[in-house]
Amino acid sequence: MTEPTKDQTWARILNEVHTEFDVRKCVIVTGSFRAGTSLVCSMLGANGLAGIRAERFAPFWQYRKEADPDAIRAALRGVFQSTLQGVFVTKIMWPHRNSLATCMGYDRDNSAAFAKIFPDAKWINVTRRDKIGQAVSFWRAKTTNAWDSGSVARGDAKDMPPPDFDFKEIRACFVELSAHDLLWQDFHETAGTDVMDVAYEDFTAHTRPHLLQLQQFLAGHGVRKDAMVQETPYAKQRDGLSRDYKAQFLDMMYRTGF
């Protein structure tokens, strides 16, 4: 008897999982760290897509070397059980996508097959043009563990002194984030996803028209049909210190050539 191919095995498992949890449509936010994905997700969450900020595939790093489809099936069941009224929502960062693809044996050439994990999916890819500012934000968040404006209020970074400027660490963040943006763009193009690109700077400057565009793009995928809520609990964490770090980084790039 002929053994099923990898694609056949995953198609069967995904069909079982999708049927069990009635997964008919998906809304997925992608992007690099500190690009503004949480802000966009908070807006979408307030407009019918509750839970979309959850990075549900983050734990899949532990299955990167897992050869047992049953273990991965169990993990997928744990993720897709969050589906509500036929719509599955999530945020996926590049390392999480990569872990999921690796444990399923999908490489770049299988991007279209990977995208089929999410039936009738609408993808929203968030980017930030100020890549140095984003790199500084990412570095500060990793160093202080203050990942959002509520972290300090909760005491996560209370009384922690500001980190000393570290050119090499910020440069590493710059490279990582730039790579993630490039890889997401390549994935969406290669997989042929139905994707809407959102630039953080444009979204924050013109929130209402961008929300209306998202509402139209996501019609039939769980987003509210009436007036969109524009309030968000997330505030900008950028401050004078971040601007100083950015200026120092630019000075060092001029001196070192990067």
C-alpha cells in the first residue's frame, strides 16, 4: 500500500481539525515585531474580531523537530478551538510562522500549501517605514520587558533604569526586523494570499479611513457592519529617550558605515 504524501497527510489532519471546530474563514495579521500589529489588532478586536491579538502559534517552536503528526495535530486542535462562529483569528509573527512551517515540513516552495492551513483567509500585513525607530523600540522592549504601554503601569518594568545605548544590539534588531518584513512580503507574493498592506504611520495618521478600508476588506469575516470603534487602550511608547537613541544610532552608522 502506498504511503500518503506529506501534503496528503496534512490535508487530512487539517480537514479533521477544521471540521471539528467549524473553521470556515480566517483573519490573520502578520508583520514584524514593534511594527504596530498590536495597535491594529486592538482596533480589530474592538470591532468584532475578539482575540485576534493572540499569537497562537508562538509555542510551536517546541515542535520544530517533532516528527509525530499526532503531536502536531493535538497542538493544532488547541489553536483552532478558539474559532468563533466559523471565523478563526490570530496574529502571526515571522518566527512563529517559520516554526509552524518547519514542523510541518513546508519550505518556501510550499508557501501556497502552507497558506491553505487557513481556509478563506484574509491577511493583513503591517509594516513600519521608520525602521530605525522600530529597531530602537524592539531593543528597548527586549531589554526592559516593557512590551506595551501597560507594562510599566502593571509594574513589569517599574523602577528599571533606561538601558545604556548599544549600537550592535540595535543594529541586530534593525537587521532582524528588515529581514522579517522582506520575508513576509515574499511569502504573501509566493503564496498568492489575499492580503491588505497597512503602514503604521498611515494608520495612526488617518485611522478612520483605514478602519473603513479594513471593514470593507474583511466583510463577511466577522468584522462589525456598523460604525467602527476607533478607541484603543494602546498608547505610543516612543519618547524623547527613543529619539535620542535613534540619533545616536544614526551617528554611529555615519561613522562605521553600518
